[in-house]
Amino acid sequence: MNHYILTGKREAGKTRFCQILFRAAVARKMTVAGILTLTQREEDLRAVDLYTEESRRLAIFNRTSFSVEAPGDDKTSRTKQWTFDASTLSWGNQRIRKAPSSNLFILDEAGILEFERDQGWTAGMARMDSQTDHCSVVVVRPELINQARKRWSNSEILYIEEQKNLREEEFISQILGTC
């Protein structure tokens, strides 16, 4: 199997796992494309284009409206926790579309914007659907795992259980072994 859905609770280490996977793939001289989403000081998110390693500010934390779900407007996409920068989403989607077929494609992460609103990393979702890359990994939170299973039924699900996942090396070897 060449396509994987990576899931686990909040702060279980899914993004950290993707960073380690990315570095291991690059060390093996593999072509890697996709988007990695990094938390900066618990206040904002940065999107990293894995093909060029360029990054941009993706979102800011909603301090005053954490409990209010807002669908967003023409310039922003919002969740309960984050207000996303439309220009960064557009930039990231362009990067995903322009990146060549790769040994490994990583989409960190597909959430409610992608699954429920057809916003966010739409190009990443389309790329996962088309399976043009030799191997792909998409990060999905447990509450959206059923939607991910339906959409990518031929993907294997890998569970990240905690920060120091004992199966981490096994998962990396398994993924890179299929790439």
C-alpha cells in the first residue's frame, strides 16, 4: 500500500512525525512535495511548502472568539480556533499544483475546512484523490477519520498515539519502503 492516513489525538505528534518522515525521505534523496503546518508559539500557524521549503504565515489563533464557529468570508476562512490567511491558502494550493509528481507527498493536515467546507488545501485533497505521487500521507484528526476512510478507501490508517510513539520508526520504514 502506498497511501496512508495518519491520525491521532491533538498534540500526539502527527506534525512532528511528518517532519521526521520528510527529513528521512530527503536523506534518501527522494523527491518530496506537499504542505506541513507548524504551530508557532501556540499563537499562529505556518505553512511550509515541502518541495521548496519556503514558508508563510497560515493562520492566527482566535483568542476572543474561540467558542464561536464562524464560516468565514471572501478574505478569510475560520474555525473555532483559527483565522486562516486566504493569500497563504492560495499560495499553498498553487505550490501543491505546481510541484512535480514525487516519491512522497505529505498533506498536514486535512481538517474541517477541507472535508466539510471545500476550503483550505483543496489542491492537496485533489492530489490525494488522484494519487499521482508514488506514495502519500495525509494527516487527519480522529473526528474526521470516517470521512477520510470513505474518500481514500485504499489507504492504510496509521495511528500516532503519543509524543514518543514506539512505532514511529516502524511507520517511517513502512512508508519509505513503499515510496
